[in-house]
Amino acid sequence: MGVVSDNVGTHGLARIALEPLESRPAVTDRPTVGGGPAVSARRESIFRRSLLAADLAALVLALALVVSSSPQLRIGWSWLLALPAMATAAKLLGLYDRDEALIRKTTLEEAPRLFQLATLSTLAVWLADRPLLDGSLRRSAALLLWGLLTVLLTALRALARASALRLAPVERCLFIGDLDSERRIRAKLADGDKSRASIVAHLELHESGPWSTDAFSAERLAEIRMLAQTLDVHRAIVAPGRTEEADILDLMCALGAVGVRVSVLPRLLEVMGSAVEFEDLHGEQILGLRRFELTRSTWLIKRAFDLAIASLGLLAISPLMIAIAIAIKLDSRGPVFFRQLRVGHDGKRFSIFKFRTMVGDAEALKASLAQRNEAQDGLFKIAEDPRVTRVGRLLRKSCLDELPQLFNVLSGEMSLVGPRPLVVDEDMRLEGRHRRRLQLLPGMTGNWQILGPARVPLRQMAMIDYLYAGNWSLWTDVKILLRTASHVLARKGL
């Protein structure tokens, strides 16, 4: 095995090889002061305490708002008993232990469990209303408490994680696996806004010389312990490749023995995503695959959701759309809307609607700008496109040019969330399993849009869409819509 490390300092990145095991100094069982395990414990403590404070603040604030809106209720000292009870319930739901296993700390993923916590807490307060609130909690007040707890738990936890990320030290990661995987994960970490981690060392597993069964002898364990202490490693990210399962298990145990957290990149799930059900068949773990398509009932639920949100959205923003149309007409000659042929469900072609953001002869100028194309694998995108008008530049930066696609959603040609609708020449580049993305209606937004289509090659985008189809749920659509809104409000541009 070979090891290289990245020492980050004022002089940039320097790659160094570790010395042979025999020439290295001896190490002890006790971690160095301020070393990886100690820093990991401090990081986890910061997140746990921040989340605990957020949960208790949410309960206090929700109760205060309910009591202030209900004159018949009064709050006494006995309500303090609700604080440890709620913290215990959150602990039992795993809401304080989740972050230590994750590199990217997110709140939306735990929203279903936060809803459970809000439900249990509201039920407990309702059943014990007289000793806690010195009065009877009416149905309307209970519903208010339920809603407030759900919203406040989610919002305050998001704020707590954002604060903890700034307070906690950077998580230093040791990557164990092939170079291509290391580069991919390094890029993801550099581009992430919910993670504060960096790869400081790379341990390569050579296919020609896999781990032997005695790889984690006392000497090898001492080597890994010294590596963790010397480089102040907090987490190991393992890409097993073809390495034997038993050897990888030994590796994980050895890393855990020196206080290093472990994350694994399983090859199988790169293809299937989370579209699996784990089954214990009398001690044998089996993965059951879900179908990579929507059932009729599931499709009806998704369609009903699209119609409801699109209809309400158009009613709410119709004054804004009229104002945008007037601004476009005043800024440049040409139609208000831009139509473009795209490939949709089952390969059927349709015209997508957008507010026009370019000059009238933009398509004719495309060939002359080909050398400035910043996208990859057949896509066309220029950051500072000279064809964009003044109003168009504002519309693109705020993503308001996409609003007319709500008409495509109402007509059944698109969905709110789904695969990116490709133009014809882009679609012709996709073959084989990548074309299964066409089993779903194309979407106004999706995981591809949050990542930024200029940074995602076409085939990788097709894989993202393919996994979306296999892992669909209504909650997945809601999360993507919320993340899209956050992305747009952050003015990242797409």
C-alpha cells in the first residue's frame, strides 16, 4: 500500500511519502494532546450541545407562544419537567447521534423524525396539561403547539448546525482507496456547504497487492495509529474496490480502535443509490431492489402534488410575471417567451417555456461562441454569455426566467421535480440504461439543478436522474424544492 499526505500551509500543498514501518518512531496507546480522537470528541460535543440547546429553545419558545395566545393558560415551574423529557425522546429517536456518522450535516434529512418528536411532545403536553400549564389545553392550542414545534425544531436545528460548523475545527480525513474516487470525493468536499472537512492524506489500495489477512497485526495497527496521530486524522473515508470484505472489516476495526470515525463508499450503491431494502434472512444480509419506475398510484400522487403546487404558484406570482413581461418588452425587441424543443417523457418532444433572456438572434450566434463553452460532454453554457440582455441577466441570476415552465407542468409535459429536460442533440448522446431517465416527466428542478448543470457532465447527470427515478418519494420532491429555494435565495445562480 502507498500513502501520500497533503500538508496544507502557507506554502500550498506538498505531497510526501511515509517512511517504511521499521524506520518510524514507536507510538503509545495514548493519543497525543489535541490529536485526532480528542478533536473528534470535541467536534461531536459541539454538535450535540448545539442541537440539544436548539431543541430545548424550540420547546420553550413554542410553549411561550401558545400560553401567550391562550388567556386561560398559565405556566408554572412544573413545566421544566418537559425539558429533560423532550431531550430523552430526541435521544431515543437518534437525533443526537446521527451527526457523528456523517460528513455532511443536514437538517432536512431528519425532518420526519423531528415531526415524530413534535407529535410525541405535543401529545405529552396535552395529556399532562394541568400540572404543566395550570389549565386545560384546547384542541386549537394543541394544534398550534404541534405546528410551532415542527417548524421551530427544524429551523433552530438548522441554525445550530450552521453555528456548530463555524465553531468546530475542520474535520481532517484520511482517504483509503483508488485515486479516481479520492479526487471525486475531494471535489465534493470542496464544493459542499454543509460539510467542513478536507482530505489530508491518501492511502492507496493497490489491486496487485490487496490487504493480506495479517494486515492488521500489532505492527500494522501501530502504523495506522501513528498515521492518525501524526496527521491529526479525525475520519477515514474508505473506497474498498475489490478488497476482501474481511480485510475491510479489519481495517474499520483498526481505525475505530484509534478513535477515527469511518465512512465507506460502497460500489454497489453507486449504481443503485438507496433504492434497496435490507433484509435479514436468518443472519444473512440480503439487498432487495425496488423497481426503477413509478407505479400508477405513485404517479397519480406525484401528478396531484404538481397540479396543486403549480396552480397555487401561478395564482400567487401572476402580478410578478406580468411585471417581468413588461420589462422584457421595454428592454429589447422580440417575444416575451422563449420556446425551445426538448425531449420529455418516453422520448416525446415538447416546447419548453421560459422568459426570453437573450437577444432575438441568440441561436444563430451560438456557433461563433463554441470556443467559450464551459460545460462538459455536449452541454453548452457560458458564465458571461454576451447574448444575454440586461433584464435577462437579472432574470437568470434570480432564476425567474424559469417561472413560465409552470404552464408546462399544468399541461402535463413537465413535473415540478424530475430529470433535466434535454435538448434534442444532448439527448441523442445518451444510450443504454441512461435513457431510463425518460420514464419520468422532466422537471423544473432536480438534483442536477442544485449541483449546477455547468459543473456536471452529461452522463453523470443522467446517472443522477436514473437514481432519482429509483429512489423517488414525495418527501424527496419536497426536499429538492426546499433546497432549490435555498439555492436561489443564496444567489448562487444556475
